[in-house]
Amino acid sequence: MSEQSERAARWREHVERWRRSGQTQSAYCAEHGVSKKSLGYWIRQWRQGAAQRSDRALTFVLVFLVKDMEQYTILTRELFFENNNVKRFRTLVSMSNVKLGFEVPSEGGTRRGRSC
């Protein structure tokens, strides 16, 4: 890892600790002996980076067929809630056969889903 990426990783850790601490930036910096100006800089960097990443974010649809809500709850816990790589997700639950087939309308035209 380069010195620059190590420094960024250290500051990212500080930003995450500050957010979890509930402290003001001034209080956090005084307690941890870091520069308030530098902490503010890195907070802005990650906000800007997050905004740019969300513009490029992938959007896709996963379709799961489950036998009941208990199975659905177990599945979502395992795949989404317990996975640190998943930042957010949205679900749509249908309790009946509203749509049969795998064609999904999209901006670029209708796409067919694939089965594995």
C-alpha cells in the first residue's frame, strides 16, 4: 500500500470513529490529538466521493421466490443485514402472482432475466 493510500485509510478511520462518537469535531480532535482542519478536509473528501459514487452506482433487480415470510426474513438477514458490503437495499414484496415471467421494462427497452 502506498504512503498516500495508508494516510487516506488512517483518516477514513478517524472520520468513521468521529461519526460514531457523537462528539463535535473539536472535541474529537482534542481527544485524539488530530487537526480539526485536516479532519474537516477528509470529511469533505468522502462526502464528495460518496456523491460521485452514487452517480455511478449500479442499479439492478434481484428476484427471489420464497415460500413464506419466514423464509424471506431469513434470506434478507443473511444476504443484506449481515453483509457489510451492502450499504442499502429496497424490497418489494408480492404475496400473490402479480407478474409471471422474467421480462423487466427498462429505459433501454425490455430485458429478459436469466436463470442460472
